[in-house]
Amino acid sequence: MESLLEGSFDGPLYPVNPYSPEILGLKAYPSIVDIPHQVDMAVIVVAAGAVPFALQDCARKGVRAAAIITSGFKEMGTESGSRLQEEIIALANHAGISIIGPNTIGVVSPHASLNATFLPSFKDVARGNVALVAQSGGVCSFMLHSAIDERLGISLATSLGNRANVDFADILEYLAGHEHTRAIALHIEGVEDPRRLMESARRVVRSKPVVAYKPAGPIPDRAAYSHTGSLAGSHNAYGAAFAQAGIVAVGHTEELLDVAKALAFQPPPRGDRVAVLSLQAGPAMIAASACYRFGLSLAELSPRSRERLRELAMTPFFSDNPIDMAGAFMQTGDNHRTWLEILQLALDDENVDVVILSALHHRLDIPFIEMVAALAQDRRPDKPLVVSRDSPLGAARPEIARLEESGIPVYPSPDRAVRAMAGLVRYGRLARTD
Amino acid sequence: MESLLEGSFDGPLYPVNPYSPEILGLKAYPSIVDIPHQVDMAVIVVAAGAVPFALQDCARKGVRAAAIITSGFKEMGTESGSRLQEEIIALANHAGISIIGPNTIGVVSPHASLNATFLPSFKDVARGNVALVAQSGGVCSFMLHSAIDERLGISLATSLGNRANVDFADILEYLAGHEHTRAIALHIEGVEDPRRLMESARRVVRSKPVVAYKPAGPIPDRAAYSHTGSLAGSHNAYGAAFAQAGIVAVGHTEELLDVAKALAFQPPPRGDRVAVLSLQAGPAMIAASACYRFGLSLAELSPRSRERLRELAMTPFFSDNPIDMAGAFMQTGDNHRTWLEILQLALDDENVDVVILSALHHRLDIPFIEMVAALAQDRRPDKPLVVSRDSPLGAARPEIARLEESGIPVYPSPDRAVRAMAGLVRYGRLARTD
């Protein structure tokens, strides 16, 4: 209730509690059936043994959706836990109730200001276009906290927990039609029916990109059983299935969110030829090194581009890809306009599939960043552009917000920008081989 | 001057400028020789062509150290740039002046509140025990901004730029005797005399661990020449030399700072057997997966530990390594004390070399974190302990500060905690084979 109230959800809220007439200032009802209005969704937090009774009341009330936060079911590894879970599945299926959980953190729907979880801190999750579906509540919580800190906009977030009757396949089908969602990030420990998941994904990725992280190694494979009561296949088998289904596979949670962000912001590139532009020389090399590490190639610029760059460059070095933009500074007088011309050159070059611009935070460069945002707003985004800009103590937040409002994803380091772009390239490749 | 003044440096500052009697409220001198006091260090920002004259004045004044921020020397790739650099090297060597640069960002010495760089934002760099030496000013700046955001304490930071007469080998020798430095982080693009660097490192690592990042790939190898005017060897050759010299090699800047932090905080472990403890199940699997990815092994706990864990655990799962601490919650009533017992068990277990504790931010766990900090303060740190705790919008900052004051490095994700620990393990291995 505290989460719902602090999240400023503007729909009606009805606390249900047989022992108290009022909860956090709201009139409470002894049972859900006593509420004199229609109820769209129940959030169930009673003890495990009482969940079947709560569900029966939901069925009588005609509720069609429930998030069961309560744990103590199949994940306990005990026979009684498994039996209790079977009981609620039978009840829910019979009554046509879709269940998120049990053993879920709940549901966060920022566009509806809905924080139906047990952590009030999720009220700070920004509205956006990345849907985040984790198997584990802890991992969902961790990633949402990252999203808050990094200002990654979320369309919907939840952890599926024990997946009574809503599994990854179901939520994917739902998200395919979810208006605010443009990219889907999955944290998967293991599912009972991988084939069903992959078939759903194959359909969904035609309209919305899906990126997935499955922890690798023998322990996660074994542990998935105890944690969510599901048989996990080996990480390698999932890797192959992900690729076949058109899902972009990643190695950890930071990469999961970074790639999902790129996918939500930018179109897939036609190839893997990267142009690296940088306002500083050192970071240009870091970006070039990251391209090498993530298997991207540095584009060989067209003769036309190279000729123009030679005209603009002050020194003979770094006038090719990666392009050290500072090299064009002193010669021209109006360096920001020159930098913009170079950016446009890279975006227009037929030998370039993606452009990364590394622009370490410096207050003197802010007008240039504003020009980049304006440029992005004007042009049709047929070629991905990704920016790397750090923001010490939030100093670069305004211009980063301007870039992202113009559809350009911004990352705090060249390494992360390139890694996100590598995910975008893999998605483009999967989409083409489809 | 703005950087120096905003950084609250408490020593005397003397602006030098022939055209102005006062700069930012301070009396300015026409030349450094006109200053009626001893000068310890000159920060030179005049145009490239004027640098030799400024250095001659420094020599006459008896100054022994200078940071030359000015660029336009060998890094230009022009003959005149190279000649100018040779000229200042000859001048400096003859006068016995040690030069940081030219083409340096300057020097940050937080323990002296000294920010002798062209970025006033470095006033926010916290005092600590990691020395940060980059070849590129942009990379140094980027990493210092990260350090500010992540509250990583720095003992000294600089970029060596063109390394007129102070190279990596020299700064390593200096840092070996630098009282505030406990670990040294290097960003190296390439040096003319790798052998000299490795020989210095071999001596220095006996007392202080060194971790290094060299961007990999053909472009960084080639570009190092144009950027700092030095011939870079191939990344692979450096990798082998780093290992021989006892330097821990890492793959990017985030890992560089994370590993340096672990090295500054904790002793090297005796082996690679990790105990993973977690307050949440999902992150336990992420940590286990990261151990697998970074080549660490999960410790097989001693029979004594396993027996005690079975007594404490509520469910049959996760009572082995990784240890799901929440499993011990409901059975005991006093869960924080039980968790502390489990932590102590892992720290005392002869089959465990390092302990990682994953504790996602939750306000109810704060008293436990305080207990961990108190425990760390009491015991001799003969076995590394690393904590992972996220801090949405800084919410966990107080208890993270308590942990770090007690000598425990804290990372925002299980992945980064494990990766840092892997660096610590590599250092332990290098130290043993020495």
C-alpha cells in the first residue's frame, strides 16, 4: 500500500484486511468481495497458506489479474510448497485469473504511475520504452535500481517468480501489443518449456526486439530448480535457442539494460562497420579497442569523406577512422560547426553502418551537443547513432536528456556505448537472417 | 588558477602573467623569477612556442618540477612539434626539472587539496589510496569523473602525455614511496622503452600492487604513435610483459578502477576458492555465474561449515555455496545474528580463499551491514571480503561508507564485485610465483 500510495497511482485503491477498517488513511474492506466497485487487479501479500482463499475471493469478485508477492511455494523445494502451488494454479486457471508470481516482486508500470511492489523506491523509475522482465525478484529489483540511477526509461517491469500461469512466453505475447514497449529485456534462469518461449519470441521479435541474459555456469543451471522450481537447461543450449529465436543474448545485467536501451532508441544497422568520432584522442582509442573486443569492424570511410576530413584536419593523424574531432579545432575557428559537418559526413557515408560519438563532459562542448540533438531530431534515423558522455555528479544531465529526447541513446563510457552498439548489430544480423 | 582556487589548495599560489597585475584576485608576477618566495612546482599553460622560455625562467628560479599542460609538441606528428619537444627535454634535463607532460591534464593530489589541472571539477575527487596514472588526458579525466561518481578515493592522479622526462617507470618509482598510495592503476597506450617500465614495475609490485589497462587491437597500437608520439608495441606483447613484471592486466577502464580499489583495500588471497553469500537468491546465481566467467572456483565448504549451515537453513536448497542467507531467515527469529554467523563461518573456513557478500539495498538490512562493518574492523584482514550493494539515488551511501571505512571494498553489482575479486586473485597468483 505504501508503494502504491507513494507512487501516486491515480486509479482507485482498495485495501483488503479483515482486522482493520482503515489502512494508511484508506477505507479497508474485510474481503475483496465487499468492495462495491469493479477490481482490475489484486495484489496478494497474505501468508502462503491463505493465498488459495484470497484467490477464491478474487474469482467470486470476477478479478482477472493478480500479482502474488507471497513466497513459500514450489521454490521452497518442499512437497507442501509444490502442492500449494498446484492448488493455486488449478484455482486460477478455473477462474480465468492471470497470475504474476507467486514469489514475485510485483509489477511496476511507470506510465500508469503504478508501483504494485513491496519496494516504495520504485516510484522513481522513469517512464520509457524498455520492458524489463526478470525471473528473480532480487534481480528485477537490482536492475530497476540501476535504471533509476542511470535514468533508463521503463515501460513495464516485473519478476515472474514461480510463473503459476504466466510464463515468459505469455508476457512476451502481451508485450508485443503493449503500446509503450519498444524493446524487451529478459532475465531468465530457466523455464520448463523452452520451446514455447522460443516460439513466442520468434513471433514477437518481428515487431519488437528481445534481449536476454541467462546466468552461465553449472551452479546457475543447477540452482534454477531450487530458486523458482523450474528445470533449467544448460546455458549453452539456451544460447543456441536464443539465436534461433532471434533473441539477442548478453552476458550480464548491465549489458542487458544497455543493449535494451539501444534497441528501444535506434533502428538496427545494416552491417557492423563503425565510425568512431571523438572529441578526445584517448577515448577514441578506447572506443576503437572496444570495437575490436566486441567483434565490430572500423569502417573504411569513403574517398569523399576522407578527402573532406583531410581538408578539415589540423594534423595528419586521426583524420581517418577513428576520427579525432579535436584535430579539426584550431584550423577552423568555428569548431562546433566543423564537428557537426564531420558527424554528418559519417552519418551519410555509404561505408558506415553505425556511428559512435565519444564526447567526454566539458562545459565548452555543450553547444555542440545541443547541435547534435537538433540534427538527430531533423533526420530520419536510418543509421544508428550512439553517444558516450560521462556526467560527473550529474553535470551533463541536461544535454544528455536533450540527446535522449531526440532519440539518441547516451552511455557513460565509450566501452559501454560500443558494447550496446554491438548488441544492436547482433540484432540487425538476426533480423536479416530471419 | 580557477581549478587551484576552487580546489582549496592551502599552500601559496603565484599567478605569472606579463600583461596583468592581478589574476582571479591574486597578485600576478610578470615572470616566475619575480616571485619573492621559493616555488615548488610550475604549472605551465602558455602557448607551445613560449614553453622553452617559461622553462628557462623556471631553471633560473630553481624550480625542480613542472606540469606542462600545453599541447602542440611531438603528438602533432610534425617535425616542428618534435623539435620543440626535444628542446624542452634538453632544457629540463640540463636544469634538473622533472616534467609531467607536455600535453598533460595536470596533477591532482587530493590529500593536499591540489587540483593543478584545467578541469575545476576535479575538486570533488575524494582522498584515498589509489594512484591513477593515465597516458591520455582524456582518459585520466574520464576516470577521475568515474572516481568522483563512485566515491573512489584517490591518492594522486595525472596523465603523463608526451613524457618529456617523466615516464611510467619514473612515476612508479615515485609512487613506491608515496605514503598515501596503496595501489597503482595505469592506463598505458605505449612506451618507447617497455623494458625499463617492466623493470621498475617488478621492483614496485613487491610493496605496492600495480594494475594496468592497455587498449587492445590494431588501431590503438597504431594510434599510440600519433597521440603521444611513442611507438606502441602490440597489445599481446604488453600482456606477456605485464604478467612477467607482476602487473595485473585488465580489459577496460571500469575494471581498472575496480581492481585497483580491491588491491588498495584488501590483502591478496591465497587461492581462487570463492564463497558466495547473498541476501537474495537471484543475485547469488549472478555472482556464481560471474565466478565461472572470470575463472574463479566456488569453494567446497568444509564439513564443519556445511553441517552448521544445514542446521541454520530453512530449506534444503542453497545451504551450500552459493549460500542463500535469506534461507536462514524465518527459522531463527534473529536473522541478522545468524547471517553474521554464516559470514564468520565462511571467513574462517580453511577451504575458502575469498568471500563475496551480495546485499542488495534494503533498508531492513542496514543493521546487518553495520554488523559486517564492525566485524571487519575487529578482525585482521587475512582473507579478502568484498561486498556488493547497490545504492539507488545514493540511498545506501551511509552503510557503504561504513563498510569502506572498515576496509571492505563495495561494488554496485555482483558482477563487478566478482570481477574485482578476480583481479585480486590474479595479483595473489603473480605475487606467489614471484
